[in-house]
Amino acid sequence: MYALVAENVSKTYENGTNALKGVTLSIEEWDFFALLWANGAGKTTFIGIMTSLVSKTGGTLKIFDHDIDRDPNNAKLRLGVVPQEFNFNMFEKVIDIVTDQAGYYGIPRSEALPRAHELLEALDLGNKKNAVARTLSGGMKRRLMIARALIHRPRILILDEPTAGVDVELRHGMWKYLKHLNEEEGVTIVLTTHYLEEVEQLCRHAAFIREGAVILNDTVKNLLSHQQNTSYRIETESLSSDLPVNRYGLRAIDETTVEATLSRSDTINDLVALLSEKGIVIKNINPKGNRLEELFISK
Ligand SMILES: Nc1ncnc2c1ncn2[C@@H]1O[C@H](COP(=O)(O)OP(=O)(O)O)[C@@H](O)[C@H]1O
Ligand SMILES: [Mg+2]
């Protein structure tokens, strides 16, 4: 049984932007799947189509065999979505945000309330149930969105960049919960992410989509075995404004950190020499040890 089957799904926005050019993708029940797309590649558009917030221009999409056009209610019942942007009422109480969501699925309040309490406890928001959403930290707001998405016990949970802006420690807590959902409760999980270590840690399959079409779809294990390059994270005193971004895939991470990707023929010495030439004082260099990221960059 497939949790999701997309056939030739396309989207052209009214302004002419061709965000999806025919995405064909099947995700099996129980999988933990990553959609790895570069920024602007169409991830949020694709998720918007699944939830009917965005109308597709072409193609078909089925959730557990229920066509989102012909059988939208059954498709929606099986689908939980955690959108990229916070979209709850910031002035509402946490418990109400989760409980009220049940109304969309015709779940009576008497049933929704204990479920909401259970979810908030599980997501470490037990002591925030009566807080107003606005007062929560970013990580807590993200977890609130997950609790809300699970109120109707969906069989597939889609998360659009769930750990963007969530600090490392909290990210690990969230991973643990998602793993539990997948392994213990049998929920199929699909996430989009920029953090490729997330894919290594969590996912069994991943698809890379470029310019609106699938360019790679494989097990994470197979994807990892194709790696060619090695990436390094370099801590500096400060970065110069003319970082030579066209060399070694150099990319600034923040004001003092830069990452570089060396192919087999490059040496660290060459990289150090280049940075020194630009007046950049290096404090530390560490291998990033994220092979999926290498793969992504090399595509
Ligand atoms: N409402 C919209 N109207 C027009 N263009 C849009 C709209 N939403 C997104 N786009 C464009 O569609 C493309 C894909 O965007 P998006 O789905 O947000 O990508 P991602 O989530 O992968 O960053 C981008 O070029 C974006 O600018
Ligand atoms: Mg997006």
C-alpha cells in the first residue's frame, strides 16, 4: 500500500512561475521519507497541493488510495500537515488550538480533549497547555503545530522544514518523537529539510527534486554510497566581505563560520592558503561528516 502517489503533478502560479513541472513520486506506507529540494524548488507548493491550499495545474495525487480531487474528505482524514509557517492564532491558548482543530474532522470535543492533553504531554508542552501561543518559544510553537497536526490520528504526517530555526538540542528531541511516531505508531512520515543530517538520522528514502522534477529517488543508504567529496566547517575570527564563493563551494554559515567542499583532488592546504590570502584568520577546521550533503552539492 502506498501512503502517497503523485503522478505528473504540476503547478504554474498565476504570475507564470512554473513551480512544479510534473512530479511523479510514490511513498510507501510506514516509510520515513525526505524531500530534498533546494530553496525555491517547490517543496511548499507540493505540500500545499496535498492539503488543497494550492490548486494544482495538472496531474493526480492520492493519499492512501484516496484521490485528493475525487475523494478529498477521505484523503484529508489520513493526512496531517505541519506547515512551514506558524499559522495558528497567537492569542489563543495552546490547549484550545489543538482541541479546536478536531472540529474540522468531526471529532467530538469530549474525544478531542483527552487526545490533546496526551499529545501536548508527549511533545513536552504539558506545562504550557494554558499558555497563550504567542508566549511560546520557536521550538515550542513548532511542537504545538505537530500536536495539532496529529489530533485526528493521521496515517501520514508531512512536515515542511520542521527543524528550521530549532536549536540543536531541541532538534534531537523532535527527532526522537518523530522516530517513535514512525516506528511505534506506524505513521508514515514525509519531511522537507535543509538539514541533511536529519535525513541521515531519520529517513529511509529520499528524493531530490530539481527544477520541478525528481532527479534522484533512492534509499538513503544507497545515496550515501555514491559520495565523492568531503566538506569542512571552518571557524574564523571574522569573514571578509569578498569570500571567494566560486572556490571549493565556499559558503558562509554565519558571521564567523564558513563551509567548504573539497573534491578528491583538492587539499586542505590549498583551502587554508586561499582563505589566508583573503585575510581570514582560521581558528578551527573540522570535517562535517555529512555525506548526504556532499551528494546534494555535487548534483
Ligand atoms: N503564491 C505564489 N505565487 C507565485 N509564485 C509563487 C507562489 N508561491 C511560491 N511561488 C514560487 O514558486 C517557486 C517554488 O516555491 P516554494 O514552493 O515555496 O519552494 P520551496 O518551499 O522549495 O522553497 C518559487 O519560485 C516561488 O517564488
Ligand atoms: Mg518552503
